[in-house]
Amino acid sequence: MKVLVAVKRVVDYNVKIRVKADKTGVETANVKMSMNPFDEIAVEEAVRLKEAGTVTEIIAVSIGPQQCQETIRTALAMGADRGILVKTDDEVQPLGIAKVFKALVEKEAPDLVLMGKQAIDDDSNQTGQMLAGLLGWPQATFLSKVALGDGAATMTREVDGGLETIEVKMPCVGTVDLRLNTPRYASLPNIMKAKKKPIETLELDSLGVDTAPRLTTVSVDEPPARQAGVVVPDVATLVDKLRNEAKVI
Ligand code: AMP
């Protein structure tokens, strides 16, 4: 069984985001970049499925500039078998990414595509759903448990107020949520081994996919700065402030 895993290169989640002066986006120059945290969970799940003997091949895919190769290398060090880099320096929005994945699915014929539920840079939560729509494949979003069977998968989803377990026919698209697993750190020997694993590089233009942006960012703004807190001398003052200033009780 073959699994395609999406790995997006995003600003590292520990970095304090700075909005560009012209408000067109966030600053990415000289900023630490890493694999989208949800994609790490997707890679980890694929590797666990391989270790359990259900999956035979894991292909890590990233779309973006040449540096995305580092993100693919991280996936290879975690246990993916090979990588595909679809190279472009242009902005590609979720619909465009989904179209690129559709082209790769037609080339690679995987049984499962695993993606993050959202990328922490655009917070779109769209790509997996759009890919399933374009392919006409079943989808299971917000996964907290994955069990692959013969021609079908049993997937548990995180929904408001609980968990929902569904069965979907394969091939299918799955998007993973936070509680599915805890991703491993790549060991030094595996980082060394990953250097020898193959990464195929494709130019975005060679795929013949229309990835022109459909959305225009009007403005990106910092959240309002939080006001400084005060230390109150006693409970009575606290209650008074909550009642008369904050008006929350
Ligand atoms: P989004 O819909 O933008 O929130 O992204 C959801 C998921 O789609 C991410 O967690 C990735 O798994 C995948 N994805 C989005 N953009 C890319 C990209 N440029 N390269 C690889 N995977 C991507």
C-alpha cells in the first residue's frame, strides 16, 4: 500500500510572527522555517503504518521553493522512502496545491493521501477537502485514529463534543489532527540515511496545472497588543473590578 504525505514548509511555530510593514503578509526573510506541525503528525502516522506492515511505501511531497527540499529531508529522516519537490517561487493557494496533488496522485496512484488539517501559516483548512473533491475520493478530516483495512479504512475524527468513527473506501484523503500521535525526533543515523534517499524535483510549470491565485490578500494586521495587567490587593477589589469595570459577573 502506497501513501502520499504532504509536507509544507512554514514559519517555525516557535517564531514570533512579524507582519510586513506594507501589511501584505508576514515576514519570512531570515526567519526559521520548519515542517508544518500537522504534517509531522501525518508523516509519523504513515511511518507507524509502515512499521505495522500495512504500508509499503511513503512518498513525501512538498510544493514551494528549493528550500522545501529540507522539509522533505526531514520527512525522509523520520522514515519516508522518497520525496517529490514541486518547485515554484510563486505563491500557490490551497486550490492550486490541491490541483498539483491531483496531478501527482494520477502519476503515483497512492491508496491514501495524508495531509495536515491545516497549515499554520495560512490556517486555510482547505487543501485536503479540495483534493478529495477534485479526485472524487472519499475524505476523512480531523483524524485522531487511523486503521487501514482491505480496500477500506476506519477513521476516527475529532468533532465538536466527541469523536466520530467512519469507514471510508480507499483510495481516500485523510487530514490529521493534533491528538493522532506524537511525532518522533529523527535520530542521527536516520538523518544520515535520509541524505541517500531519492528526491525527484519537478518544475511546477511542467505539470500543466492552473495554479493562478484566486484570492487577493487585502491586508494582514497584527492582533491588538494586550493591555498590561494589575495586581489587586484583595478578593473584594477583584470582585468589584469584575463586576463594575469588566462587567463579566
Ligand atoms: P491548508 O489548507 O493551507 O491549511 O493546508 C492543509 C494541508 O495541506 C497542510 O497541512 C499540508 O499537509 C498540505 N499543504 C498545503 N500547502 C502545501 C504545500 N505547499 N506543500 C505541501 N503540502 C501542502
